[in-house]
Amino acid sequence: MATQKYLQFDGNILLLGFGSVAQGLLPLLLRHVDVPASRIAIITGDDRGREEADAFGVKFEINPLRRENFRAILDARLARGDFLVNLSVDVASAALIEFCAEREVLYLDTCIEPWPGGHTDPALSASQRSNYGQREVALALRQKFPQSATAVLTHGANPGLISHWVKQGLVNLARDILGASEIPVSQPDWARLAMRLGVKSIHCSERDTQVSLPRKRLNEFVNTWSVDGLISESTQPSELGWGSHEKHFPADGYEHRSGARSAIYLGRPGALVRVRTWTPIQGPFHGFLITHGEAISIAEYLTVRDGDKVVYRPTCHYAYHPCDDTVMSLHELVGRNWVTQEKLRLLRDEVTDGVDELGALLLGHERGAYWYGSQLSVHEARKLAPYNNATSLQVAAGVLGAVIWAMQNPQAGIVEPEQLDFQRVLQIANPYLGPVAGVYSDWTPLQGRNYPFAEDLDNEDPWQFKNILVN
Ligand SMILES: NC(=O)c1ccc[n+]([C@@H]2O[C@H](COP(=O)([O-])OP(=O)(O)OC[C@H]3O[C@@H](n4cnc5c(N)ncnc54)[C@H](O)[C@@H]3O)[C@@H](O)[C@H]2O)c1
């Protein structure tokens, strides 16, 4: 087991939110960062995790942040050189980023959240409410704070590690297809490598096979990570980075009118949109196309432009098969006309078996399909760290890697996962990811589609989103 202390941190660390991810992270932080427990504190919205915090001697306070009180609460607890690790739901990331930039406090979150109601605010357009819109607002803070302390946006497993797996996957493809060994350094170099390799589409493909006892009951929503987080993102419209090779714009697709315009959104919530995808253990399956930050940031990062013209961009999106009981929970939620179930349950200690297979599926190059990512079982996760299941440990490992990177690069400004040193982050995260595999496949979304009444397929190019989408 990895026990190395990577650095000494002299500031205070404030964990905001103490749900599945933060509870999984705390033992890793104490193991790998030389900081006394007395300089770590937790502010959260409910009682979950109190026992764990007590066991580690970390101060635990229930004091939910709201638009009206967050400055006062944080001002009393954070000063220059401290670190705010935001693992909450329902607290606006942009407000916290601004607060931290003003005070030279280091910052990290794992997704960009609005204040409650932000995803459904009728005063905002659908584009403004989207992840794309939220990202534009957060990135615009770079103009206001061009030299701020490091603020890492959206860095868990996905978004987070997935951007580094994409880079490692491209490096491996370059080795196998081009016989090339140099590692790109700049954004244009990475984008040109993806273009040269002919990568047309990138899935963040995830198959979670964790099972737990008791099974999901009637009118209950269960999940292996935040129940609130998943309900929120699966009820938002699907979003995807839109590739330059695409010839068929989706019938219910919408373009954004401002910003880099690297992504589009669909007029349907992610819980109703399924896509064909593949992972090494499961093989082919249908995943939900749920909106996620990496779909936008990876697509934008790998764009090649000639002036204003987009010459190349891969299509990028999430393709998520949650654990079976969560699929049933989503199915029930939709059937209830989106009225949230009476009972919500986060599955951790009751998980009995299963693997979270999570990685980057790079499609359309000379070798067809290549998946690179983590195949962490719940049994291995438990051996590696307490207070975790496979899913939370993958996320916590990504947070740990990025927190340590930020501590060692404290003046990097507002950055996305693509701007971090991917090798350094993976070096820190890898000991917690179980088998990390790179696997080729001859899978295409056209396989087995010769049945009667097959949809209107594009047989010329298997990697068209039209072929990947389940109608
Ligand atoms: N990038 C990734 O790979 C990834 C993966 C999983 C989760 N996430 C995100 O990480 C975050 C945490 O996930 P989780 O599974 O730990 O969630 P969780 O639902 O288990 O925990 C959320 C925590 O936030 C706290 N909270 C709620 N309202 C608050 C408020 N107003 N002020 C302070 N705290 C508040 C809750 O009390 C709880 O402790 C979520 O935003 C989730 O979407 C990202």
C-alpha cells in the first residue's frame, strides 16, 4: 500500500461537504500530505461522516453555505495559503472560486455547481443553465483574476482523471500506430496528435457492477456516489462535445450562441438518452449520456483551429451504466414523472461485490477502439483505504492527485484538468485505481445492427454520433 508523504502543507485545509467523496478522501489526505489533523476542518450540510471525522480528530461542523452566508462563514476560517476543497452539492462553485481568488486561497472542486435552483431557473436560458454555460462563467473569472492562486476546476475521476487517461491513451496509440515516443506538451500539440491519429470520438465509458444488500426497494433511489448529484445531472439536458467529423446534427440538438461553441446540448434529460459504448470486462452496453464537464473541456482542448475555423475536434461524451440498482432507481424516477423517491440511500458498506470500470474509449483511429482506465473492485478498494467503495476511491484518488499538484503549483491560476501535469497526477492516483488497463477492441456501434427494422444507419462512417445514439 502506498504510504508516501508527498509534501508538507503549512496552511489549513477546509473540506466543504463530507459525503461519499470527502469521506473517502480524508484518510488519503492524512496519509499523503504532511499536515496535522488539527489543521483540517469540515463544514457540511448534514450529520453524515461525523463518526469518521471524530475517529481522525478532525473538527466537524454542520453549517450549510448559502448565497447570503457563505462569505461570513468562510472568511472566519480561510486565509491566504489555505486550501478550500469543495466536495459539496448545492454551493455555487463560481462564488467560491471568486472568494478564494480574492484571498489567495487554493481551491478545488469536482464539478461546477450552481446555487440551489440554478439548473431550473426560468430567468436563465437553457444554454446558460447548462454545464457549458456554467463552465463559461467559471472560466471568465480568469480575466478578473489573471494571476490568482491555483483553483482546480472539476477534478475527481470524471471529470478529472478521465482527461489524463485520454492523454495516456493518445500517447499509447501514438506508440502503437505511429511508432512515436515523444509526449506532447502544449494544447495545440495534443490536439494535433489526436487529429493525426484520426480519433473521431471519445467516450468516458463507465460500467459499475457493484451490488449491495439489501437491494433497492420500492420508491427508493440508491447509488454508489451522491444520490443528489446523480439525480441533478441526469435530469439536466444531455451535453456533448461536438466533433468536426459529424454529418448528422441531432434532431433535438441545440448549439450555443456564445463562447468556444465546442459542445452542443440535446432537448432531453440524460436519464432519457442512451448511447452505445464498450468497456473491457463488460463488452458492449448501453450507457446514459449524462452531462459532464469532461465532455466539454476535452473536446475544446483537442480542437485544432485554423484562425476561427475548426479543422478538427473529436465528439466527446459520458456513457454511464451505473450499478444495476441505480439503473432501476433512475427508471423508477422517470416513471414517477421525476418526483424524487421518498427514500435515498448511498451504497458503501453494504456493497457486497462488483467493479467500477471507468475509462476513456478512443474511437475511429486505425486500430478501431482503445480503452484506457481503471478496473477497481470494491474488495480491492477496501484493502486500499477505509470509508470507500470502488467509485468513491476512484474519485478520491483523482482529488488527491490534483490537491497535491495544486499544493506544489500554488500560483497556476484557474485551471481545468487538461492543464495539470497528467503524469504527475496519475503517479499519485494510480496506487488507488486497481488494475489500470489499456485494451484494444474491434467493437463498433454498427455490430449486430443487421436486424429487421434497423434504424437509418450511416454505414459509411461507424463513428457518427447518429450510430452511437440509441433511438
Ligand atoms: N468528478 C467526479 O469524478 C465526481 C464523482 C462523484 C461526485 N462528484 C461530485 O462531488 C460532489 C460530492 O459528491 P459526493 O458523492 O460526496 O456527494 P454526497 O451527496 O455524498 O455529499 C454531498 C455533501 O455536501 C453537503 N452539503 C449539501 N449542501 C451543502 C451546503 N449548502 N453547504 C455545505 N455542504 C453541503 C452534504 O451535507 C454532503 O456532506 C458532488 O458535487 C458530486 O457531483 C464528482
